[in-house]
Amino acid sequence: MIDAHVALVALLLLALLLASLAIALAVLIRLPENYLGASGAAHSQRARHGPAYWVCFVPKTLLGVVLVVVGIVIPIPGEGLLTVFAGLSLLEFPGKRRLLTKALGRPAVLRSINRLRASFSRSPLIVG
């Protein structure tokens, strides 16, 4: 009976891992190319009022928190970091743009993300 529970937990963790990687991939691919650039700052300064904002804000924030938590517990370092970065890009907090620019602007990380984006015919991210 315990073996069945262990197998079920392992299966659920694997499903959560695969789902979080798919979501992280979708977020990183769909980011506008200037999201981290100078003109991308205007993107985050939109008016934050009205019901439409809150209808999108709450699920986006919950998804961001889930991705950050799952990314932290993923045992694969590269995939875990990409999942954390994707989750952080969905959250809104002071200093987010500076943190993401510093983290994603590292040459190795940016090269990996841009290689991934290129495989889906997306323009590379512009940092700076």
C-alpha cells in the first residue's frame, strides 16, 4: 500500500514538473523582445485599475508564485532557474525589472533563452 502512495506522489510530482516547464517555456517564448529593454519599461507602467486588470492580475500572480516555488524545488538547475525567471516575470513587485535584467542579462542565461526563442522563430530578448 505504501508503494502505491509513493508511486502516486512521484507521478504527481513528475506531472507538476512537466506542466511547470511547459508554462515556463510558454512565458519565456511569449515575452516581447523589448521586455527588458528601455522601451519595455513603459509596458509595465500601464494604468492599474478597473476590473479587467484585476481579473488578469490574480490568476497571473498565482501562476507566477507557483512557478517560482516549483522552480526552486526542481532538481535540474538550468530548468529550475528558467522556471523561477518565468514565474518572476509574471509577478509584480518593486525592483522586478532590475532583478530580471541582471539575472537574464548574464551572457550564458541570455544565450540559452535566445536559443530557445529562436527555435520557435521568436526575436531575441533585448537587454538594456
